Amino acid sequence: MRQAYRILPVYSGDVSGVCSALYELGGMVVMHDPSGCNSTYNTHDETRWYDRDSLIFLSGLCEPDAVMGNDSKLIEDVVRAAGEFSPGFIALCNSPIPYLTGTDFAGICRIIEQRTEIPAFYIPTNGMHDYISGAGLAFEKLAEELFGESGSHDTVTGKYSAKNRSLNILGMTPLDYAAEGCVSSLREILEKGGWEITSVWAMGDSLEKLKKAGESSVNLVISASGLRTAKFLRKKFGTPWVAGAPLGSMRGRVLRALEKAAGSGACAAAYETCERALQGKPQVIVIGEPVMSCSIAQDYEDRGFSTLVIAATEESGKLIRPADRISRGEEEVEEALNQLCAEDTLVIADPLYRYVIPEGTAMEPVPHLAFSGRIYRSSFKDPFVSSCSGKGDIDEP
């Protein structure tokens, strides 16, 4: 059966992506969902939960309320909690049950906003998509709330004036960058390259910093979850974006691409995206989120290896190279690996992928929180300090 998983786990869901994207911003996230599921969104998919609290609540949806549509209970609970905690915004999202019953979240948000005088908006999740979709929607809806609906450039000549050599980092969440110190090491690389960081969406910065995003001259997309916001800021302010993670040889490529984009106003990927034919089987195969995977692949390409990326998350199509592939399920990953792996092939992926790679194929394990969760938490590495460098392994948990 296509798109069924019997060996591999699935990536974190869209609801987890929403919680991760908005975790540090001082807002209140309300998941319309049955009781008992909060640990899924937080302790399982959120490393920050050990160190700091966030206003993430479940509505405690019960069967009679789901069947009869008791929206007043949800509204009263949200209004009461907002009065107690005074969040900077209120974001509603939902699990499959309210999605299937057709709950009017837009209307509920209007009532909550009128009663609390706090901005309230709906993020259309349904538990059927992955974390890239959820985090991307959350960042996009937050941007719409902060800057208004996008139209033709309100642009750099309007209210906001772009600063030279300033940028926003888009798509930074622990689901892709779980190692301690990722934010500070990325900031250091960019600041040493002469760039001022306006805001990071969304780790290590406040909502007030994010409100200044329109002042930047360029945006750096470091994961697919930042692409929707990059496109929004492009439409709203005319700001170009660059996709790429500055690891290994990609450091220089990212810095050069930022310079070029800021000067020309054109959007681009920092890794090479030209049409190319793969000669024989690739020496290195990278599986995972597209921006990180293509950045790792480019680092190997620059060292003389032939590479191929298998993008395993949603919304990858605009971010991979022409010869790369998109996986739509476990069977497609297995088929691709059986077809492409040779005796000397190196597969770079989360350690749990070892169970679907051909026997005897070398593997460089790169634990990914959004895929294997906390199993390999002690092995998370900061990609901006250490990059994949050869064949290796990782201890079993």
C-alpha cells in the first residue's frame, strides 16, 4: 500500500510544527484537540520544554462537544486563559476531529479578539501534514498578523526602509536545528560576514524583533518552514530571499549569495540548482529536509563527490535541485535507495533510515528531532560548527 509506513516513523505533524514555530514569542497557542495530547506537541517534539515554559494549551475536546459543536466552551476557556496570562497574540489550530466536523475557526477568532482585545488568528492544521507545513503556515499567519495582508510591494520606500547588510533568518526551529548553540553559531557566521541580524524566526528573538523584519535587505531561508514567510515578505516589502544553510563550503556560498541578492533583488538558492545529468550512481545520497540536505550535498559536491538528495518533507519542490527526488512515502525511499546505492555509496540521514538502506551500504548518521524525536538527543550536533565529513555510525539508544 503506497504511503504506508511499516518500518520508518513519520515526520512530526503540522500541529507540532505550529507549536515549535510560535514557542518563544509570548503568544498563546490553543490546540482544539482531546485531552492528553499535549506531551506529543511539547515533550516529544520540543527540546525547549525542559528549560522554559510556553503558553500551549489543549481545549480538552470531548465527544459530545465534537458532535454537537459546543464552540462556546472553547471560546470561554480561551478568553479566561487570555485574561489570566495576557499573551501577545492568540493562535488557534486543530487536530483532525474539528477539521472533519467543519469548526468555524475564523469566526471563533473574531469573537475571541473582540472579547479580549488581543490579536487572534487561525492556523489551518489538520494533523494530516508534516511539521514543515505547520511551521510554515504558523510563520506566514504571524507575518500577516504583524504586517497585514501582502500585496504589491508596500515596499522599501513605504513605512519600512531596508537597511543595507541586514537580514532575517527564516525557518529556525528545534525540529530542524535541535543542537544547543545553533542560533549563536549561525549568528556568529553571518555577523563575521558583515551582516546585521534583524530577527530570527523564531528562536532566540522576541515578537518585537520580528516586527522589524520588513526593515531587512534580504532574508535567509535555512529550512523549508521559512519559505512561505520569505515569499510573503517578498510580496509585502520586495525583500529577496536566499535558501541555504552555511555549513562547510556552504558558508562562503551563502555569504556570496546574500551579497548578490541584496544587490540585485533576485531570489536564489545558495547551492547550485542548474540542470545536470547524474553520471552513474551518486557517491553520496542525503535524505531529509530539503534546504539542509541540499546544503550538505553541495558541501560534498565542492569536495568532488557526486550527490543526490531525497527530500522527505512537504513543500520541497521549490528548494531542491533538478536532478534530486521527492519522497512520498517509505516505499519510494526504499525503491530509490535500492536503485541508486552502489558498493561505495554513502547515505547521510537520520539513524533510523539505516533500516531501509541496502545491506552493506555505509551511513553517516545525522539525528533529526522531527524524525526520530528524542531517541538520539545526546547525539545532536550543531551543523554550523561540525559538518558531515565521512563514513561513520552512531550508538544505539
